[in-house]
Amino acid sequence: MSLRDRFRAAEEIVLAGPRAPSEAEASQALSAKRGRMTVAAPPPANKAMAALLRPLLKDSGLGLAELKRRWRDIAGEAFSRATPTKLAGGTLTIHVPSALAPFLQQQTPLLLERLRVTGVKVKAIRVDHRAPPRPAAEPSNVRPLQTPLSPAEEAALAQTLDRAGDPGLRSALMRLGRAVKQS
């Protein structure tokens, strides 16, 4: 076959063109493709990151934030009143109410085993049983005077209260008198 014959065959195919599909075939082909993505969706990022980080984090275990979030499930009912506060160097520090501390101190081997089963890398547990911080003092219900009494009013009030023998009572009555004069 000569080179001319090869090109002639290609020209005849181009000029004749492919057979045109019928309207029914075209409709069927379009409906099969409708609604489908032409490009495949990217893989989920979390799976790709997990595959990358898994070898790097295999020795790290659960962190303190995750441990605090799942504490009740991991530690069980006996340790539910304790709260993990610090995880450093394989030592977990838990804060425990003072009355419960001796009981939980005896149960630390059980807690260690539960933590190891869930993947927390803990070597020891330190029980911190300090008293909880005191609540802030409540604000006083005595409001300050808007304007002080004049010296004459103050002297008249003090003169009427001279008969009160107890100094604490006299002071309380003096405050009451000032408040009454204000209103």
C-alpha cells in the first residue's frame, strides 16, 4: 500500500463522517450523563491527614483535652467527681474533693489500667486534694450615702444615741439614722 492510499482512506473517513446518532440515541446518552460529575471528587482531607499523622503520633496517646472531654466514660463512676488537671511526663494529676481523696488514692491502680486500655500514655497518677477555692465574698447590702449629713445633723443624731451603752449598737443605730435622714 502506497503512502497516497493511506492518506486517501483517511480523507474518505473525514469527508463521510461518522454515522449521526438518532434522536432517541442522543436523548438516552444525555440522560445517562445528566447529574454526574465529570471529574471525580477529591478524597476526604481527614482520611489523608490521618494516614499521614498516624505513624508520627503512634506513641503520643490521648491528650489532656480529649481526656477531660471523655473523663466520665474512661474513669468510671467512682472517679467521676475527680477532674484531670495536668498530664506531663507520663504523670496525670487529678484534682479530687478532700473527703474522697483517700479512697481514690487506693483505687489508682484500677484507674491506671483503665487509662492504658483507652490509649492514654500514663505511668503514674498524682492525686491533688487541696480544698476548693473560697467563693468570692458577696457584695454588701449597705449602699453608700449619697450626700453626707451636715455637722449639725450629725451632732443631733449622736446626742440622741448617747444613752445607748453598747458601742456596736450605737454604731449600727448611727448608720440607720444616717440612712433614714437620706431618704
